[in-house]
Amino acid sequence: MGEGTPFSLDIHGFVSPGWVWSTHNNYLAKSTDGSFEFSEVGINFTKQLTDDLRFGVQLFARDLGPIGNYSPKFDWYYLDYHWRDWLAFRAGRIKIPFGLYNESADIDAARVPILLPSAMYPTTARDYLLAQTGFELYGRLRLGGAGAFEYRGYCGTIFVEPTPAPGAALQVTSTENPYVAGGRFFWETPLEGLRVGGTIQSLRLDTTFAFAATPTSVRVKVPVLLWVTSAEYVKDNLQLALEYGEWKLDFESTNPALFPTFTIVSQRGYFLAAYRLTSWLSVSTYYSLWYPSKEQRSGRQSYQGDLAGTFRFDINQYWLVKLEAHWMHGTAGLDSSLNDNIPLSKLAQDWAFVAVKTTLYF
């Protein structure tokens, strides 16, 4: 059911089965043998309750290797009160305005690539990067000949479910998030189609680690500060995007002898270009680069470069198919537990990853 009469209930949904394959290293799933554990499904409901008040909710499930296993959950839900264009309010589980594309990470039909650049939008972290539970203020101000200014500010908490790592020496047994707060702004410049802006986010994770060889556990507080600068240009069938950011994590351990206290700052960035060639064919490419530590760049486990190319075929207005290839350099984004617990420093430095995905949506 698409857009209906005023104050009607709008229903939209999607089903996205997929398949992945890689050379040398398993990525996201047991991909070296080919894997169909790369699928998602969702349905959402929105309703305009009054002229100013809107309600929405989405139920979502996915299977991504060891993550999800089609366990359904409420992806987001909100009440939105639009008082003025320059001041509005949301409450609920609200999508986090981070960078250019975090809010559309669950909408395959909204973009050309299957996977957003992993340096900025790691798909394995979707469950706790997509949305926060709390409040948000947002608005848009027209600046006359100088364009427009859009802002969003929020605070709340996020739910983080530990991801099992069978066989790993160090296991995460619990993670809590006392708070998350942040904001994003965009300047829509006088040059039509060009917007630039920035995002900042602060949060804290309280994590308990257990060591497989001993009954000992360690509690670690991790204050995190993330920022990203963004630029996007969209003109006719062309889309260009560029983002760069740094994520700072401070590890404060209750037992430094077992888990040392330290600080790490990662660097992340990408450049993306997409073009709609015909009504049914679009192409895109991007290069994404990530250093988990800006101070440590030697060794294949200390970086991951990702050169990706995608073909998107729009079969009709409800059905699309995508083919995507990645040429990877480095192993920083890999999961050792998916690779027989082989250290990242011992996995293949250069490898390829292929994804095929089809989406039905309404």
C-alpha cells in the first residue's frame, strides 16, 4: 500500500535475498564456499495522525553469517511532531543521523551499491549504528541566496547485543550503553545539488570480557567520540560523495594487568561515484580505506582498502537486481572467528569478494 489519502495508514516492505562468495578469506559469512546467509526482510507502517503529528514503526530481520539468524525486532519506531520547518521533535527508536547515508542503510532500493563503504558504514555494526532510543530535535532553515541549513541533534541510548565468536580466547559477555548523544548539520549550498556538512557523536560502552582459559572476567568502560565530514553532489543522473572521519576509543579497564588501559584512534574515508545510465541500469564505484589505528599502519591487519563496483538492474518499479565485486587489500575488516581463528596477520593480504542481491519492495 503506497501513499494513501490524508491520515491513512501507509505500509511498505521489502524482501532481499542474497549470495556472497570470496577468495582466500571468509567475509561476513562462510563466503569462500559461497553463502546464502546474506538476506534481510522488513515491513514498516507510518500514519499521519494529525497535520503535525506522525507515527512510524518497522519490523526487521536478517541473516548475515553468524548475525541475526532471522530473529525479528523493531528496527525503528517514532512519534514525530513537526511544529515548524525550523524546529521539530521526534521520540522513540530513531535512526541516527550519521554521515550521508546511515539513515538509508536499511533501504536497498535507495542506492546503487549493495554494501555501503565499510570504512564508514560497516554492515556488521548495523544493529547498534542504525538507531538510538531517545529524543531528537531537527529543522531546516532557508538562507535565501545562501542556500539552506539543516540540523539534527539527539540523545538517548543504544542496544548492543554481543556477537558470539566461537573459539576465540576473549569473549564479550555483556555490553551496555549508558548514553549516546550527537548531532549533524548540512549546508545546502547555492550550487544546486551540492551539500556539505559534519557529524559528531559521543557515547560510552560498558563491556564485560571473559577469558576462555580462565574464569576471570574484566569490566571495561569505553568512552567513544566519532566525527565525520561529508560532501555530496547530485546532478541529474550523477552522484558523487566524499567522507572522512576519525573514531576515538578510550579503553578504561578494571584490571589493566589482564586488559590494558589504552586509547585508539581510527581513520576512515571513501570516495563514491554513481551514474544512472538508463531507466533500468545504474552503475557505481567507490574506494573505501580504513585504518583501525592511525598510529599503527604496518601489517595487513592494520588496514583495509576496498575498491568496489556495482551494476544495478531495475526490472520494474518493485523489483531490482544487483551485482557487486570488491577487490580487497588488507584484513582489518575480517573476523578471525569466521576464518578458523587464524590471526588477521596470517590471512591473505589481497582477496576478492562478490555479492549478488535481489530486492522486492513495495
